[in-house]
Amino acid sequence: MAPAVPRSGDAIFANVERVNAELFTLTYGAIVRQLLTDLEEVDEVNKQLDQMGYNIGIRLIDEFLAKSNVTRCVDFRETAEVIAKVGFKMFLGVTASVTNWDTEGTCCSLILDDNPLVDFVELPDTCQGLYYCNILSGVVRGALEMVSMKTEVTWVRDMLRGDDAFELQVKLLKQVPEEYPYKDDE
Amino acid sequence: MAAIYSLYIINKSGGLIFYKDYGLQGRMDTNDSLRLASLWHSMHAISQQLSPIPGCAGIELLEADTFDLHCFQSLTGTKFFVVSEPGTQNMENLLKHIYELYTDYVLKNPFYEMEMPIRCELFDINLAQAIQKDRVSYLGR
């Protein structure tokens, strides 16, 4: 049987069921507002959003792999490209570009063209430390962890905080290949 | 006549999370199926190390006199394998389809705990439909 060809983000996005974008934006906004009310501390909310994103990411990765037919990436560069071109397109309907590679090829930035989470949103002065889209960093971190990559994902630039773009830095900490049941020294 | 005898799903640590018997013979009780699943998990891992070709992804097909065993491993380490009649065609596509059902009805269920045994009715229903469709198209060939 011929191996399945990887599908493009556009093709998959065209085939999945859609939801009203405003419903999505409003639902996410309601989550953030409720977290702020419950937790009060902006740092706690950031952490909680990242944790929620992580829980989504660990489940989302299988969906991504099943629908997109991607094969194992040869290096982290390919991984970043796949996340930017296929992953973001498939789930958020936006593409991202990959830039700012470091010399070892373990750290890069994903710059989002568009961000449906922040439509109509302005941060008030009381929430200046808030990373509103922190759920996205959790999603990427969770998804990569399930394919044996430990990463650190942080927001470098955030338009809600006054910057000119949404830039997510993804740093590969280490590859954790699966443990085998039998080791030679046991 | 069933082309498929049984289906197993094992999590990344080798624990059995789903087992379904379709055959009339060779039915197993829970302990046997658990033991078989971890045996297969270990064999799969050993085969990757034994392979003369680097980057081997493990056993995909085991052919025996009385059955075939087709195995699919996702990049996340979850293994789906099916024991079928010798010479059964189209099992790779069926396994991929079951993987998609898993990502939909199991992983998207917020009450399903990761790596735990699957107890999702929607998954059972849709899986039965998929197996039935495969059986029908098999009989039609």
C-alpha cells in the first residue's frame, strides 16, 4: 500500500466542521475573565491558561497526526515548519511564519499572521502582566511533549501589550525518546 | 465468518486500554489479553532495536499459519493492532480509520483520562460501524 501523502493545512481546514469565529472569541474571552475573577493574580491566570493549553495539546496532537498524515519530522526545523504551516492552519485557520533560528537550530519564533482569539480585545491597565493567548503556548508545549520533545514556549511579542506582532518563541530543551522495556544492564 | 478476530489498543507504556473480540474461537479473558498486550508491546520495542535498518518503526505485520497480526503505531506511541484471518486485505486502512475514531470519540471526550482504559460508548458504537462496513466490503469482494 502506498504511504498516505501528507495533506496541506488548507485542505484539512476546508474539510473540518467550522464554528462561528465570534462564538470562539467570546468563549475564550469568557474563560479568561472567569479565571481572572477566580484567581485574581495575573501570574496565576497565565499559569492556568498554559496548563489548560497543555491539556488540550496532549489530546490535539493525535487528531493532528491522524488528519494530516505527516510523517516523522527529521529535525526540529521541519517540526517548526509543520506546526506553522499545517498545525495553525488546521486548527485556527491562520498561518504562521518561522523566523529567528538560533545557530544550533533548537530555538525559533513563530509569528502569527492573525489571531482569532484577540478579536475585539483590549487589555485594561489592571491586567498589564497578562498573556491573554497563553493557552496557545500550552497547546504547542503539550503537543510536542507527546511526540518526545520537551520544549519551552513563551510569548516574545504580544500585540495586546503594545507590540507590533504575535511572536511565539519555541525552544527545544531536549528530545526524550521512548524508553524500552528491556535495558542491557538490568 | 469474521475476517477480524480481535482488536487491541495499547497506550505508550504498554498497558492495554481497549480490547474487542470479534471471533467465535480464541476468546480471551481479561488477564490473558492484558498479558498479550504487554508481550506485544515488548516485542514491538525489541524489533526496533533488532532491525538492521536504522530508524525502524517496529513490526507492522506478523504472518502466521492461522492468523495475521497488523499493527499501527502512532507517532505518539499508541499502538493499534488487529488479529485477522490470514490474507485479509485493507487492514492498514482500517487501523488508520480506527485511529481517527480514537482521536474523535476518545481523546475529545473531556471525561476520558489519558492512558486509562477506554470506556466511551460513542467510540464503541462508531467502531462497530467501521468494522461492520469493513466486513461488508470484504464479503462483497
